[in-house]
Amino acid sequence: MGLEGSQTRARFIDAAEEVLCDEGMPGLTARQVAAKAGLKTQLLYYYFRTMDDLILALVRRVNEHRMERFEAALASPEPLRALWELNSDPSGAALGSELTSIATHREAIRAEIVRSAQLFRAKQVEAVTKLLGAETKNGAGLVMIAVALSRMIVAESALGLTDGHREALAIVEEMLDRFGAKQAG
């Protein structure tokens, strides 16, 4: 198998991400990925035994980037606001939706997404509980509500449905301001 850190391998992963975002799951074929990467299809199978291996590499890279952004959010001057912005960032919504769709049909990919999501959720709960201290009795519930709300807003906005979004975001902003003021004081 091709080297883990090679530029060619990264080009295939980049191409798979582009194909998923542009064409969705139906367009994700070895031929399409290779064409997008500007490489030969046979070379793809030198770096990845199967298309599932390629998708798993993409999932792992997405998760690595998410963890980097999470660490940066925690290091920011307003970590709660930065965590909210991380979870409500629409830039990865299309890719996330496609990967979730694939995961419903491919067990290895589902297992990787669930494993990494559980790890990420646990880190978020730990961070929020630490940041809020006595302000929260249930960090896991708070994180779940924030994640669900942010995902729903992103998904609905992509469809053009925005009823109630402004009001929900105003509540989030009010809570972030309130918690931020308590942390600063």
C-alpha cells in the first residue's frame, strides 16, 4: 500500500471530498475520484485497497481537522462562543451529510463515524462542564441541545427554511453573553 503521508494519497482523499461535495454519494466511484485527482484509477488501488478504505481515510482526516478546530476554540478568548461557532459552521454540512448517508450502508464507515463522534462529544462535554463549572448540572444535555440546534439550523438553512432561526439564535447569543460575562467576572 502507498505511504500514509504521501502527496498522491492526499490528492485522492482531496478528490474524494470534492466528488462527495459536488456529486454526492452516487458520484463517488474510483474512476471519478481518480479523474478529479488527475491520476490513474489503478493508482488509487495502490494507495487504498477498497473505496471504503478511501472513505475511511477521508473520515479520519475530517475528524482530525475537527479536533484541531476544537482545540483552537478552547484556546480562544471566548471558548463557549467558539465552540458554538465550530458546531454551527455550515462549511462541512454537505460533506457530513454525504458521509452519514454512506455510513447507513457501510458498517466500517458507520463504526468509525460513531467512534469519533463519541470521542468528540465526550471532549465537548468535558470542556463545557469545565468552562461552566457550577453553572451546569448536566453538561452532556447542554452539549446535546447545542449540537442538535446548530445542526438543525445548518440543515434547514441549506434548504432555505429559516423560520424561527433568528429567534433561536438570539436565545443562544443571550446565553453565550450571560455565560461569557460570568466567566470574565
